[in-house]
Amino acid sequence: MGIFSSNKNFVGVDIGTSGVKIVELLKSGNSVMLSNYGFSEKKIEKIDIGAKLDVDNIARSISEVLKKSKIQSRNVVGALPTFAVFSSVLSLKSAPEKSLDSAVRWEAKKIIPLPLDEMVLDWRKIEDPGVVGNEEKQGDDMIKVLITGAPKNLVTNYINIFKKAQLNLLSLETETFSLVRALVGNDKSPFLIVEVGANTTDISMIINSIPMHSRSIDIGGLLISRAVAGSLKVDIGRAEQFKCDLGLSSLDLAEETVPKTIKETLSPIVNEIKYALNLFKNSNDVEVEKIILSGGSSMLINFSTLLSKELDKKVVVGDPWARVIYPNDLRETLDQIGPKMAVAVGLAMRDVA
């Protein structure tokens, strides 16, 4: 039995290199309730554009988590990794739907780095989020269109994974949309979401709940653990524990080897966030009010404090459970795992929120 159960439960499945995360939610009146959750820390090979994924192994991991967590619903929403999906906002002349589709594809050819016949392209009209790029605000005959493009081979791999796991895949979306849904809700202010995963860090610029631009760098929690392991000459398991226990807790003490090593490893992430903030301000003429952290490594002790000092911005660790009802006795556990479950929570919210 789940925590709360219903025949209208929906499941979000997040496939990452650090493991599979699954959350089951249901809607009760105007409330979203936690039905169940589960995760596996069984590592998955790095997901990359053009890579042939081990469909059987990933499907097996998903099935194991579903069984162990006693999740009953087979209606799921999955997420494609942010770094593998191209997205952009276009400004186009208003036109009938059929003509608009042709116009979108024509413009997409100019900005998407892969041939369109190798991509799954999707688009939708959006409310004008403000100034985009260096364009001036357009007249009534102009519309804004959000386009997303994902490599066909990657989409096919994901479809096959869910089919192999005997799940009804309702939709695939980009992780960024899930994070906005879970961590921000209806907040229309400009902000950054920084998702620190095992192998990559994704930085997404959001205005009016719309991802305007995303950047990814190949630095994540695993690289931090390797740096600690090399510094202390211990295995990766011990390094992971040191990283979690000490984090950035003693940054003012120069002799503290572990925090100093972690801080040095994090410096490219800090620099990339600074670049994103400048890009955001210059291209949209708006100031970011808040930075929201997510991902397992966002829980490093004092990481948010470090970023706040370095960037002179409000930095918070996102809480994906903020709009979800759950038993009070789960609060401590859910707080601990929240950052790494955020994508899965946002996915499950797609059809129940």
C-alpha cells in the first residue's frame, strides 16, 4: 500500500547517472498528495547524445524501484537530460497554425546544431516573457514561440526503456520544466535554477516560468568526490562520506584540506553562474532575484552560503515537497532526499498539479 492511494496516481521517473528516482503523486481536491516514492543508487552509465544506452539494465533498475516501493500506477512521465535538449524562444509574425509550423521549422534550422531530420522538434506559443535576446518588444502582429528539440536516437532509447519496464509513458519533457514546476510553481520573477548532478551542472535562466536559456558544464558531484579522494588518498566511497559530512563547513580555515579542495573544484560552477547572470542581465535587461539549487550535491554544507557571498544574490536549496501533502513523520527523511528527487516530483506533478 502507498502512503495515499488512488486509481488516478501519476508517477515521475528521473533517470540519472547516480541512479533512478521515482515519485508517485495523486490529486485530492485542490491538493497534491504524496502517494509513494523510491530511488536506487545503482549507478547508470553516463547518458550522452549519440550514446547507445543499456535499455535492459535501466529498465531493470526502474522495475526494481517500483517493486520495492510498492508503486502501483503504471502511468509515468519521464525526463530528458537538460544538456541533451536544445530549447530557445523565437519571435515570429503571427500566422495560421499550418503556416506557423513551417515558419518555426525554418527558423529552427538556423539555430539548432543538428539536422532537423535527426531531431524530435516540439513548439508552443507562450506569453511574451519580456525582451528576448537583443530584440525590442514587438507589436501585436508578433508572437513568442518556445521550441525544444531532442535527438531522435535519445528519445527512442527512452521510449524503449519505459516499454521494457512495462510502463505507460504519457510524456517526455526536459528536466528544466520539471524543476520549474516542483521548485517555483507560479512565481513569475526572474531566477536561475542550478541543478548539480553527478556528472553535470545545468544552469537554467527562467522568466515567467519559461526556461529562456540553459547552459551545462561537465562538473558535478562525482568530480568533487574524485578531487577529495585524490587529496586525501582514500577510495571514492570514503571520499563521498567526507564530502557529505564536511562539505564547505570550514572554509575560513585554510588548513582544512577537504573544504578547500571542494571549494577549488566548485570554482568553475561559480564562474559559470556568474557568466549566466551577466548573460541574463545583458540579453533580457532584468536582474535575477533568486538562485535555486537542486540535485544531490546542492546539499553540500554551506554551498548555498558560499554562492550567496560570491554572487551577492539570494541562494536557496529548492524544496520540491513545498506544495505536496505528506505525513509529518516523513518530514526529516524527505528534507534529506528532496534536492535529488526534485525532477521526479516535478514530472509527477505534470498531470496532477
